[in-house]
Amino acid sequence: MKKTFKYRLLAKQQTFVKATDWLILCQQLYNAALEQRINFYRQRGVAISCYNQIKQLPELRANFPEYEEVGSQVLQDVIERLDKTFKAFFSRIKNGQGKAGFPRFKSKDRYDSFTLKQTGWRLEDKYLSIRNIGRFKLRLSRPVEGIIKTVTIHRERSGHWYVCFACDYVPERKLTPCEKSVGIHMSSDKFCTDSDEACVENPGYFIQAEKRLRIAQRILSRRVKGSHRREKARVLLAKKYEKITNQRDYFLHKLANKYIAGYGAIYLEDVNINSADKNQENHSVTKIVQDASWGKFFELLNYKAEEAGRSVIKVPYSEIADKTCSACGEINSELTLGDTKWVCITCGVLHDSASNIAKNILRVGQTL
């Protein structure tokens, strides 16, 4: 089983400076290779292959001595990244997905990671050593498992550094079988409601921090471009955004773990997240949906379920489910979107609208 382990890095300032130099060299190589590809494509109508560009790397290192310290596999990974972006570019042209433009050149702030494969690094307990850069200390929140295939050093906009280990043959952690099932309904007023009538409020981390973000953004916009004070204001703003991301990720992981541990089968409403994000009629709803990060929640549920031996099933959305009584199956056609609580005209059961939809999702999902 494949899995990624991410850790915060600590080191001396000199070590981070050398890592930053590697990022700059990789960014310059990326832009040079991109320019070569664009010119080659415009002149001949075909793209130069990734293999041909990698063959030119020994000549590059001979002509530019600063690249001799950078690992050869790191430089190869830069070309492979560019090749992936060009394949996506040709795919957009072939499928006619809007206006397809060439991949963009990377600025120094936009190129933020480099990858090592089999050589050039060594992991000893809590310390990661990279040849020609130095030694990093890891904040090991959990042990690295499996066989490490790639090591990616990543720099956040806030200036914090992280390492990601992509591992193969990670031992599976199957949970004991569970017969319980649950249906989950996503809504804009709450994060979700399940068929057991449990309601999870949307923490709204971005909305809560919006005022502080506006102040920090205003301070940044008033600083002189290129000045030390502007860079300091940019880092402070980036740290605020990083804190929001970390809070949201912690909430989503905790909620996903709760459902995976408690239920053997999880039925989700098949929500079109893209259309929900582009809701032009109500911008406040769009902001709430984006802040909730439903897509990230669905991804976490899927990969955690695969690891634990659980199943996650998406149930096609139907408007009838909003008005169907989960107790007797009667369709109450006179209901509107504003009816959060209602009584079935046939059986007289009092329903909460969100939990009723979740129960219908569970019922329909079990019949699929």
C-alpha cells in the first residue's frame, strides 16, 4: 500500500539558505526547459521529449558549475514535472477544455519543492541528511513506515519547511468488521448531518479569521514593493492562511476518523462541488461551501476507508429525497427549501429536514 508521511523540518539558518539556493536553481532550470519546449513546438509543431531534455543535463552541469552540487535525480525530477504539465496542456487541447495555453513560467516564490529518489539523502532516527545541503531535524509525530521511494522537501509561503516521504509497502491497518451503516447529508448551514441525527456544525475557520486577514492584507498592500517590511508583512499574512489550513485539516481528519471507526458502510450524497462553488446567486453560500472544504473531506473518507477496509458509496442526488418521508415513504410535495422542520401528512412524524435527507440517502444507498 502506498502512503505519504509529512513532517515539519528544523535546521540551522545556513541549511535553509542552501535549500533555498537549490529551489532557485531548479526554478531556473524549469523555466529554461519550458522556453526550449515552447520554441521547439512553435518551430516544428511537435514537443521535444522528456528523455531528450534529460540527456542534456550533463552538458548543463559542465557549463554551469553551480548545478554540480544539485543532485542529478533532483534535476531529472524538474524535467519530469515539466513533462507532466505539457502532457496536461496537450490533453486540454485534445479535449477542447476551454482556452488551452502553454504552461506558465515559475517565479522564485512559486517554485517551492524539490524531490530526491534513491540517493542523496539519509534518514537516521529524527534526522534527515541531504548531500550538499545539510542536516534537518524532523518533528516525528508518527513513525515512517514501509519503504521510502521519494523524499520531497517543501517550503511553505510562511517560510516553514516540510518533508514528505512517499512510501510503498506500508502495512495495512484493517479495522474489525462493523455492520453499522450511516448516510451523510452535506448542507450550507451546517457541515453535515447523518442518519443517526448527529449534526456537525461548520467551524468556519476562514470566515472567523476574515477580519484579521483583511487587516493583514491591507498592511501588505501599503508596503513598498521589494522592501524588507513588505516581505515581513507577506510572511505574517502567509502564516495566518497556513494556520487556517492546519485548523481545517485537523477538523476534517478528526471527523473522517470518527465515521471510519464507527461505521462499516458510509453513504454520501453525490454533490456537484464545482457547481456549488460557482453559485453566482448567493456568494455567501459559495464562501461557506469553500470554507467547509467538502472535496477534501470526501478524499479523506475515501483513502481512510480503503486503508481500514470500510466502504464509501456515493448516492445520486434526487430532489424527491428532500420531500420524501423517511418513515413511510410518502412524498410531501408542498414542502419548500425553507422548511427545516416539518410533519409528514400521512404518518404524522416530525422530521428535521437535514436528518430526514440523510436517512433517505442511507435507504437509497442500501438498495443500490
